[in-house]
Amino acid sequence: MGEKERRKYSRVQIFDPISYLSKDSKGKVIGYNIAVVRNVSQTGIQIETFQAISSDNIALMFFDLASKEIEIKGEVIYCTENDAGQYNIGIRLVGTALENLQFIKSLVKFYHYQKEKSRLAISPGILN
């Protein structure tokens, strides 16, 4: 029997690029990189990147459909190497409930827009 899901909020699988800043305990930026968002929930996000992260604090950012920079702070919960030699990083969002929800909604909306745009550009009139 599979392991029972313990999360309060369900996860949504997406595949979106995102930038992140690693910060030390005093808030000083110690690293900058890009990653791919693998899944999101109302309180957290999982990203995948080529580089491990050793910081506990992180700032995530992307540009929404209106080219507005959207940013949220998070706390790194885990960083594990996967079978492909990349790193899965689990992050708990530390904004207010409203800030977290707006960030996640904007990210998912952008993902679905890009997915639809890509499908139309690759094969207009044909469902992929």
C-alpha cells in the first residue's frame, strides 16, 4: 500500500522556470540561480536544479503575464539529489497566506498560458 499523503493542501504539477536567490541568516545574498518548478501547493513549492543549495533562506521570483516581477520568500525544507543527478528542493513559503496564494496562482496561470501558447505554436489546429 502507498504512503498516505500528509499534506494539508494538494500539490499541482507544473513545469515552469524560476529564478532564486540563496540568502544567509542575515539576509545577505550568497547565490543566484535558475530552476524548474516541479509542483506547488498553497504553502510550498518544489523546484529542481543542477546545483545543491546549502542555505535555509531563499527568495523565488519570476515575471507574470503582465511582465511584473513576482517574488516570495521561502524556507528550504530539504535538498536531495535525484536519480538524474539534479537536486529536488522543497521550500515552505513564508509570506502571508494571501501573498503565498497570489504567488502560486500567478505561477500556475503563467504555466498554463505558456503551455497553451506552446501547443498552438508547434501545431496549429492539431491537438498535441
